[in-house]
Amino acid sequence: MGTSLTPEFYERFALLLFAAMGVTFVLTLLFDALALRLARRRGQTPPALPPSVPPTRMPHPPVGTDHRTPVGC
């Protein structure tokens, strides 16, 4: 019992695929906006970033030190 996939099948499949993608996209936007609105109402805004502090440099090791960590003992 074999079936053949007709051009009509591919047309309907493509239509349903794009329709499902569109519905998914719209629902995602809707739920994201709703979640953001609820978070703002509850006052759950993300914490502000701390003011930028210039990075500090690590001090260079003193020249001529003989204190090295042994690799394998």
C-alpha cells in the first residue's frame, strides 16, 4: 500500500509550516511582553551594574627570585 506525495501535499505542508512558525513567533512576543510587564509591576528589575572601575594591574614579580613551584616531585 504505497502513497505518493503530490504537489498539493507539499503546498499544504508549506502553508501549515509557515502558519505554525508565525503563530509561534507571535505567541513568543506576546508572552515575553507579558512576563516583562509582570516583572516591572512586581518591582523585579535586574540590579544595576556597578560603576565602571578601571582595571588594576597585577604587580610584577620581583626580578631574580629563586622561589619556583616544583612541577613534579
